[in-house]
Amino acid sequence: MSSKPPRPSEATPLVVKNGNKEALDDEEKCSASISAAKNNSNTTPTWKEAFAHVSPFLKPSDRRHLLLALLALFAVLLEKIVNVLPPLAIRHAVDAISDFSSSGGDQDVQQRVATTISLSIGSYFLLQTVDSALSSIQSVTQRAVSMDAERRFASALFAHLNILGASYHLERHSGELLRILSRGADATSTIIEALLFSLVPTLFEAFVVGGVFWLLGMPSIAVSTILSVLAYILYTYYVTNTKIQQRRKVLEKSDAVGRIETETLVNYETVAMFGREMREVEEYDIIRKDYTDERVNMLGLFAWLQLGQQSIRLSGVCIGLWLAGRAAVYGIGGDENARLSPGSFVIVQLYIQRLFNPLSVLGFIYRQITDAFTDLEKAVKMLRTKPIVQDAKDAVEWDQALQRQRELGKQSIDSNATGDIEFKNVTFRYKVRSSRKKLGGPDVDSGNGSNPEKGRGGRSIGRKGLWGGKGKGVYLGGGGGKGAGFWIKAAAKNSDETDEGPKTEEIGGIKNVSFRIRAGQTVALVGSSGGGKTTIVRLILRLYDVDDGAVSVDGINVKSLFQQSLRSNIGVVAQDTVLFHASLRDNICYGKEDATEEEVWEAVRLSALEELVNSLPEKLDTIVGERGMKLSGGERQRVGMARCIIKKPKLILLDEATSNLDSTTEKKIQRNILTPQTSAICKGRTTLMIAHRLSTARKSDVIIVLDKGMVVEQGSHDELLAIGAEKGMYAKMWKDQMEGESLDDLK
């Protein structure tokens, strides 16, 4: 086994480095983040809370990035100083030309003026060249620093997203989560660049320009400029704050567009099979129009912001020039002996412009920061969300706990037959978030009613003009089963929140379930749909924690084990196996990346994939497509079996592992994998299978029958048949299947 994995803190950022998760060495800086994490994750975070989560990433991650950050800051500050000097060179040139004009063309003055102009232009060229070089250095170094912070924040957010558990992901749309991840990462780099490399240097530049301007000794121009600056700042602040609310609306509509895009493209086969292409396009166009309207509204606010800023700026420049002109004609403060020279008049105009340039940048920076914090809101809400299933502080590795059990004499089973499973009075109910609107009536319960807004077991957006609905919301239908669907009303403020906070309902699950599976046994779970079979598998994997009772493996409560250690020792073959957009080899080796070629081909043979692999032009290097869609359902399921085989786990969990297979392939799989007497894989390993086909379950050591979340029968195939179809649920199910299949097929 590998060394003990680090247990991620709920507030300490994580980075992915060389394939491993490492906590950053700045837990003290994360204390504010920890405090924020204790708040209600559904409330919109304040800027202070958002900054508390981002601040640890503002610190460079290593010495190299620290040096780059210092170099960038030095370059930008020096660039601001150099940027003030070129107007002084222009001043000398203008004054020299003015002196020459006043001298009446004196030859001595002419030579001196020519020299002054040459030196001024040379100085201007040199200063502008240095300014450009410093700007380039700053641009490259600051991007390196901000992109490193962006990477670390994205990795931390992605790591947190991966530990939030099944309940979190089942209630959210993957497309929306991806957008939150992308926006959060982009916002981090924006904040760093805006605060460290734009705001600080711009304030510094304004201070330098103001200092030079003050040296001119013109208080009237200073007062008019200050008033213009105050008006500029107040106007920018007011309009930008209004724009924040509009940006939230744009982001909400953008998320809605992304959800439809992702759903339609991922489920394109379903869309095509039902001939719903135009309906999806119609729905997409309506939501896209809403998105466009909100963007146009935001652009309108931006246009008003720019118009007002330019008006204030132009007024300030004109008033300043008028005052400077009077000082040039009548003298500074009315003193005719202290008139402004033509060169000084020119640089007054240049410096007034330069004083407003930083302010213009400040307005842009402020808009950037507000947009970035708005983009960060959902990312911070995600970081504040605590995983429902967490490792205990004293959690241990499975093998470590097993060794302790043996040392204490509590575990006597053979080391090659680990995997004892026990459920003791286990009760569990699914908690789902819902602002559920009870509609009542058979249409809602069955999903088959005539009202298209309520029935048809699928996704419906109740928007007027599309299906005739008046409200905004989503109907989640189960396709016909009673109680399978329910209506979720669209949230008024945010898709993740209500005024009262998150509301939950309890549905499904199991009640007071107890059973024991001996190490090395093959056990089948059978029963009606919704009986709790898949729930049992999820609880063994600790995707959820039980409400009451205990789930144990090898006599160890699963809550005492690291989740990573528990799951790395369990092999799972799901009913709907989802593959990565990678080669067959990569998908098979997902459970064991260092598998040898012999191990890969052994898994291929045992999972009846050999014929398929040999028929492919690139054999194991064939790309299977997104979600494995280039393969059939049965082929994907067999790849899932190969992935489980190559892992060589302590426990094997099979959720309808042969549901997509033809009868010939199923027999091969049963012989190679599912039958304890003939399987090299199951021998010595505990195997728990969910089976609707009783032909798959009949050779199991024990069959557990579930109904409505409770264990109603358990025993061997023969023992359960002996109860009789009139009294026994299993015997009745067997009889019903025998009527639809030949006895040979069942055997």
C-alpha cells in the first residue's frame, strides 16, 4: 500500500503537483478562509470573504515566482517614474523654439536652440524606449506570477470539487460547475494583476504627477483638477456598483445557456432518437435571447459609464487649460512677472491629461475588480461548502486497520480472503435540495399527464411561448414511475439559494437493514426497482454516510478508514459504465496505471474483449470517444469489467454488470468472473452483485432480497425457491422470469 494520503483541510488550498495533492504552507493566511467556511454556503459571500479565500494565492508559490513578482513590481514602478519625464523634454524644446522666435533670428540663439531641440528629442526618444522596455518586462513577469496563482487556485478549487461527494454532484449540473471553475480561476489572475500590478502603480503614478503639478505653483488649477477627480471617482463608483447587479444577471443567464449546450451535446443520441432537435433549438434560442438581452443591458450601462467619464475628464482638461492660459497671459496669481512659458503651458496640458489617465485606469481597474469578485462568488460558495462525507481525524489505511485487528485477535480470516462486509441496523435516506412546488394530481405523480409542463418524465422549462407554461422552473421526471418526478421552482435570487437557505427532502434509501457477508463469498442483491440495492453499494463505498447503524468491512467501520484507501481496494462495475475520451488501454488501466502488458491482456481475455480488440485497427490504442460513445453499451460494460479485474481489489461490487450483454457474452462473463466455482477473479474475494436477471444470481453463495428498502429474504437459490412463489418474493420473481425465458437460458 502507498503511504498515508494527506487529509485535505476544508479550508487549506490544495495544489496538484507531480500527480500528488499537497497542502500549501500558508495555513495561517487561510484562517480567515476557515472562518468563512463556517458560514452558510448558500449566502452570497462578501468581498472580504471572497478575498479571504483568494489571499493565500496572492503569495508567490516559490522563490522563482517571488523574484518574478519583485521584478515586475520594480519594473512597473520605475516605468511610472520614467513616464513622467518625457513631457519635461518637450517643455525644453518648446521654450527653446519660443526663445528663438523672440530673438528675431539671432545666429547665436539659433545654434543654441538647435542643440536644445536635438537633446530634447534625443532624451524623449531614450525615455520612451526605456519606458517601453520596462513595460514589456513588467507584462511578461506579471503574467507569469498571475498565471501561477490562477493555476494554484484552479487546482485547489478542482481538488475541493472532487471531495464534495456524490450528493453535491448529483444535485448540480456539470456544465455549470465547469463554468464556475473557469471563472474563478480567471478572476484570481485578474485580481492579482489589478491590485498588485495596476492599482498600486497607478496610485503611485497619480502621486508623482500630482507632485510635479504642485511644483508649478498653480493652486487654482490644482483645485479645479481635484474637484474634477472627485466627480470622476464618485460617478465611476456609482455606475460600477449598478453594473455589478447586472453582471450577476448575465452570469446566471450564461450558466443557463451552458447547461442546455452541455445537456444537448452530451445526450445528442437521445435528442435524435426522439426527434427533438428543433425543440432543443427553440429552447436554446429563447434562453440565448435572454442572455443577449442582459448583455446588451450591461453594455448600455458601460456606455453610460464611459460617456460620463469622458465628459468629466474633458471638462477638467478644458478648465485646467483655460486657467493655464490665463496664467500665461496675466501671470500666475496675477503677477505679470511670473507668466507661464509656452513650454510650461504645454506640459500643464500634458500633465492634466496624465493625471486623468491614471484615473481612467483606476476606473477600469475598479470595474475589473468588481467583475472579478462577482465571478468569484460561486467559486467561493463552492469552497465554503463542506463535504458531507469526511475522513475522521484518526482515520487509517485499510491494511493498517486490518493488521491491528489481527494483532488484537479480532480478525482470523486468511489474508487472501479479506472483504468481510456487515450492515448492522443501517438506515439511510437521500437528502435532496429542493424549493419544491407541490402541484398535486396524477399528472405529477405519474409523469404521464397531458400537461406537457408537468408530465412526460423529462426536462421541461416552463416558459411562456415554449410549452405554454407561465412559470420558470424545471420538471425532473423519472419516466413514468409513481412519484418519480417533481417540479423544482426556479430560484428567485440564485440557483443555489433561497431566502431561508437550502431546503431538503428525504427520499428513497433503506431502513433498518442488517446482513453479514463472509469474506470470499459471492452474494447477490435482488428485488424490485427502488428497493435499495444500489444504495447498499454506495454505502459500502462510503459515497454517503448512514443515518443510523454501521457499515463495516473486515470488522472495521468504514468511517474509520480513509475514503481513498477504502475505495482503492474496491472494484466496481457499474450498470452504465462511463469511459474517458482516451485509448482502450488507458481506460482499462485506470484502476492500475502501472499494469504490465500481460495483465492488460489477461483482463481483456477474462472480460471477453479479445475479439473486439483484435478487430480494431489500433487495437488497445484505439480512442473510445467521449464517455466511450464509440463503443456499444455492452462493450463499455466489458471495459468496466476489465478495469475492475486489473485492479485486483479486496471487494468486487457489480451493479447490473451484465445488463447490456447478449446471452453468449453473458455466459462467458459468468464463467470467467461471476461464478465463484470457475472464476479466478472472484476466488478468495468477496463479490457483491446487483442482479435483475436471476440467472446471474442463482449460483451465488447467498441471495439477499430487498423490497421497499428492507431485507425481506436471504438464503441460497434453492432455499429461497423452497419457500414457494405464493409466500416468497424470490420464488415469485423466479417463476415470472421462467415464464419469459427458457429454462436453458436461466441455467
